[in-house]
Amino acid sequence: MQKQDVTIYDVAREAKVSMATVSRVVNGNNNVRKETRERVLKVIKELNYQPNAVAQGLASKRTTTVGLIVPDLTNLYFAELSKGIDDIATLYKYNIILSSVENKLLKENEVIQNLLNKQVDGVIYMADRLSDDAAEAFDRTKTPVVLAGTIDGRDRFASVNIDYQKSDTEALQLLLEKGAKKLALVLGDKDAAINKENRILAYKNFVKQHGLTEHIFDSVYTYEDGYELYQKIASYGIDGVLVTKNLPTAGLLNACLDDGKKVPDDLQLITSSETDISQVVRPGLTNIKQPLYDIGAVAMRLLTKLMSDEPLDEKHIVLPYELIEKGSTK
């Protein structure tokens, strides 16, 4: 029998015990008779059995693993969220299986199904948008799901976020108070609930209330996207921009400087999250400081409750934010 073929079933059969007994031996549980323990350990050695998290959890139907789904492994925003998740997962003795949906060769529902096939006890989903594929894949399983920094427009899953409408309105108000006359909103996926039902709504309400013209630019994700967008921003005479992502904000900033203009004198910028990028560029970026670590940590704690069938005090948790003024606004 090859090593990779050996399962807890094989050990139990050879040792003539239940899988629960094998699991107790593997996990160091003392509630096993000495002779039984020795017999099981002997079989484990003979078969060269390598217990893993899934095998250890078979008897209890738990694997002590959680799945973490991110859209981009290099994105610092999601890296910060992941730190909080990992710390709480470690505290509750869960291992994390990381999956990325940036692989264009696989459909998102395939990525999710591959993860669910690993029998994870729960999933934290952190992509910008909860796609129909993802929602359908989650709906087909009993596995608990928590969204971190993501909103479900149909209210199917628990979530942890900030108040995006309130934070964006506050950012736009700051630009107005600092003398900006033409305000733009720059975002990624305009159809994502976090944008469509929150940021775009907040922006439209704000400009209407103040008698301003709408300038919304979407599908802006990368540094290059932001850099290329600058000429269009400049051609409209826009002098205040709220950007939902850090990399495009840095692109706009550098394109403005390369054009011989000044930030914040000619163009004021606010980004909707604080990561290392917002801190290392010069001038520093005024930002909506989201508690990214806390969002991840609270999401993981929420998931532990769902996995243990504990009652939830709140299904949708909204954490506080700060508007941090730096050099990109006057």
C-alpha cells in the first residue's frame, strides 16, 4: 500500500478499532486503553500513515480547516485582512487553506468547489464582488460563509465591513471643504454591491445635494489604470477625486506630478483604505482608514460561531473607521 493511499479507514481496519479510536490516539487523547493505543500506533508505523487535518477530523465530521478566498494574492488590502483572520484562526486552532480567484483559467465557481471539496469547516470570502457563481456555489453547500470587506446585495451571508456610504460622504465633504469644485469617484467594478449600493449611491446623493456634475470612472484597478486616467481627469477640470483603491490613486498622483502639476494644489486625492502604499508615496495619501486587521479578525470569530452553531448577536457587523488627513488634500 502506497503512503499517499493510506487513510484513517485503513488504520482502523488493520488495528480492528473504530475511526474515532484512531482519531483519539492521533490527537493524544488519554481516553484509550494502553494496549489499544499501542496496537493503533504499531499499525500507524507499519502503514506509514501520515495523519492530516482532514483525517483527524473524520470521526467528528470536522477538519479544523477554513478556506480563505482572495481575488489577488499581491493586493496589500487583502494581505492586511488576512493577518487578522490568521491570528484568530490560530487562536481557535484552525488551519487556513488559501485560494485565489485571480486564476483566469478557472471559473470562480470551480475555484470555490475545489476548496469545498477539501471539506473545509467554513469559508471567508474577500473578493471585491460576490459574483453569482460564488453565491450559487455557496448556496449548494452547508458550509458556513462569512464575507470580509465584501457585501452581499441579497443578504444571504454574514459579513464584516465599515459604513461605506457614511465614510465616502465624509471624504467627499472634506474635498469640498478644502476648496475642490469638481469631484470625481474612481472605482473598480461598478456592479459590485459594495460600489453600486453604497459608494456610487453616496456619491450621487452628495453631488446632487451640492449641485455638482457627476464624474464616475469605473474599471480602474491598477497603477497603470490610474496613471492613464489622469489625462481624462485633467480634461474635465476635476480637482478632487475619491478613489476606492490605493494603486490607481498612486497612479493618478504620479501622473499629475509628471504633468508638471501639484498635489494637492491642482488635484486633491483621497483613497478609501490605508495600506503601505498610501503611506510611502509623497505626498502621503489622505485616506479612509479601515480597520483591516479587525475586519479580518472579527470575520474569523464570526465564522467560528457559525461553525459551532452558536447564536449570532449580529449577522452584519459594521466597524468604525477614521478619515486620516495627509498631504494629498489641502
